[in-house]
Amino acid sequence: MAFVNGGGVVQAANGRGAVQRCGRDRNFSRSSHVRVFARASPAAAAAAETTTSDVMELTLDNVETVLDELRPYLMADGGNCSVHEIDGATVKLLLEGACGSCASSAVTMSMGIEKRLKEKIPEIESVVQVAPDGPELNEENIERVLGEVRPFLNVAGGTIELTSVTGVDGPMPTVRLQMSGTGSAINSVKMEITQRLRRNFPVIGQVMIK
């Protein structure tokens, strides 16, 4: 469903197709999403190359048509995407499911989705990823998540402190943490911290723990 707001911005409540949730580990490797757009057979690749000459007008329906070509690959890895809004020549997309929490989401966006949209719809100047509904990525909210795991970490004889949050307005926000303690229990808590941060803040590009 789409509507035009007072500023002439076309907005869409949802992209076509239901989001396919996947029970697999959401922390996919960087290569898994790079491969997403390299799986086509030679025949399919040739067909795709031929269709690039069919230039489309920048409309919501045409953006959805191009995304429909890519969705099977995203859904194969447990993700999807939907149009958040079209603002002038900028298309804003929401990566969903595994794609939204994957550290390679910026690569998926720029090397796959953005490239294909611009090929088919030259009017598009930029394609950007928007954050899904949820807590804002800031120090206060990160500390809240860390507070949930600190009791377990203390039992294991360790501590965790937030060092910095950088790149919040860019494609690859980075959270840096300082952790103390050693042993298998500490390593398990380290993994849990990373997973919790990604679940709460899907826009996070990297979680770096020293």
C-alpha cells in the first residue's frame, strides 16, 4: 500500500512479498551476501544484461518490479527488503530479516540492490538503507543492553565497558567495547553481547570487543 504525503514523497507501508524469517544464525559471513548476486546461471546473467536496456521511470511500482527480481536471492539467505519511501531521486529501503542484522548489509545494498536499481532506473541518484522501528543507536540504549548481560559477566569474573559509538549516520555504524576476563565463559558472554546488540540495533555494522 502506498500514499503520497504533503511533501510529495511516495511512501510504502510494505514491499511486495512476505518477509521470510529464517531460523538460521543471523550472523552470516560477509561473503554470503556478496554471493547472493553472483549465483545466476550464464543464461540468466545474459538475460539480465539484455533487460538493462529497458529503462524504467522512477515510480514506486517500477522500484518494486526491480526488487522483485532480487528478492528470491535475499530470501534464500533468510532476508528481504521493502521500500520505506521515495524522496525525490533517493530510494530509501528497509533490509529485513537476516539482511537487516548482517554485518554485510552495506555490501548487499551497494553492490547488489543499488547497482541493479540504478541500471534499470537511471533517474535514481542514491539508494540508502533506513533503520527499522526500534531503539535509537546511541550510548544510553547500548548501555541498557550491556546492563542485561553484566550480571552474567560478573559471575564469570569479567567486565564490559562501552568505549565508543561511531558512524551512526553512515552505512557502517561501529560499536567498540572494552572487555576484561578470560576463559570459555567469557568467550560465551562475548558472543551473547554481540548477538544482543545486533538484535536490538540491526543497523550496527561492526561490534568490536577488545
